[in-house]
Amino acid sequence: MNPTPDGVRAVLRERVLEPELGANIVDLGLVYDVQVVDSCVSVDMALINPDRSYAGELAGQVEAVLREVFEGLEVEVSLVCEPPWTPDMMDTALRRQWEER
């Protein structure tokens, strides 16, 4: 299967949740960039709090899910700190739901 950036985001939206908030990492705005070049998928992502101990675990989960779905492709996941994540990066509907809590 040849992935597209939108296809990669769709897979991550469905299968990878941020452990503290329990929402998917795409709607939270944690996936900053997705590139698909030849047989390589690269994802730049942030964390809500970069000091959390699950940083490597979440990046590893993203990598594992993408390797499973897009068999045979190289997958590269980078944790980035710039720009720092803020709640304004959340999907509008998710942010409204979050603010109503």
C-alpha cells in the first residue's frame, strides 16, 4: 500500500492515543508534519509535555503502527520541540469538548 500524508494521518487518528488525555494524537495537534518520499514515511511530532517519561513509548507506538499498516516501508519518527504544543493546536471540535469539561 502506498501511503499519502493524509492516509498516514488517518491511521494515526484511528490508532494512536495520547496516554494522559486519551485523545488521538492527530486531533490533539501533536502531528506537525508527515512526509512520504519513495519508500520512506517520516513523521514529526510533539508532546503535550516534553518532560513526560512516555515520550519514547509514544514515538515507538507511532512507528510500530505505521510499520504494521504500511508493510515494507521505512518509518522515521522525530520528536520535535518547536513550536511548543499549545491547546490552540487541537482540532476545533476536540478543543470545544475539552473546554466544556
